[in-house]
Amino acid sequence: MTAVHRKRRETRRAAIDPGTQKIGWAADWQGSIAYGGIKVTRGDWIQRSMAILKAIGEQARPVCYADEVIIEMPRVWNSPGGVQSALSGSTMKLMWFVGMLTRHVMAWAPRFRVGLLGAGIWQGNMRKEHIYNRMDRRYGPLNFPSNEAHWDISDAIGLLHYSRTDCEEDIQWVS
């Protein structure tokens, strides 16, 4: 019997910045990073959430080929907007969606390892403009289609980047 030594394949990782109207996603893809966004504006928040779950498989194919999927866990920000979001129920809806998204990814491909990473852990107090500028410098010019929300996409790229570097030990693995 002959032993075959194979080079260990690097773990492919994807990241999703969730929202109940739009999401950003980024994934390791053929030696670089693929990224995009999904936006749904019709229906109530549950209908939009379900449409986003369906669209991930159709529009975010590189996510399907990942070994690990990191999903940003929402938090209540100590700011007037963050408090208002919590009081209006938006944060609770987003948490519901993160649970649905986690379960959906786990059921969709049981081989996936799914982890949650808190927004405040990887992002700290960095403003979205700073994340975008940092990721633009790190990964070359980011070219987003005009109909997509670039903050969500740059957050997903940042989540993917920081989950590999600074925050690996902070990921809460669910599967």
C-alpha cells in the first residue's frame, strides 16, 4: 500500500454582515476575496429576512464553498441611534434574523463550521467609513455595484479579515 501525502488545503472562510433589509458577504474565492450584497425592500421584516435567506444560495455562491462561515452578532450601541434602535425593536429583529441565518447555514451544508463574532469585538468603535477605507487599502480598490449598500459589504470584508487576524479566539463556534 502506498501512502499519498497531500498538502493540507487552507480553510476557506466566509463572513456575513446581517441585516433585515440587506446583507454584505465576503468569502475566500480562488486565491482572493469575492464579495457582494443582497438587498430586499419588499414585504415586512420577516418576509424580507426569508427572501434574503433564499437569495444567499442564489447570489452569494462563494459562501456556499466555504468551510467556515462567520456571522456578525449584533449588539446594542451606547449612542442615541443605538438606543433608539433597541427601543424600536430593530435590534431584537436583527437578533432573530441572525438565529435564522445561523440555523439556515447549518442546515444548508452540515459540513460548515458556523461561528458568531460580536460587532463590538472586531469593529471596536471604528466608524463605517474607516472600515471601508482600511479594507480598500488592504484589498485594493473595492468596486461595488451602485445598487448595493457598500457599508454592509465593506463590513463583511472587515469581518472576514479580522476574524482571521485579531479576533480568531473570540469567535463563538455554534457547530
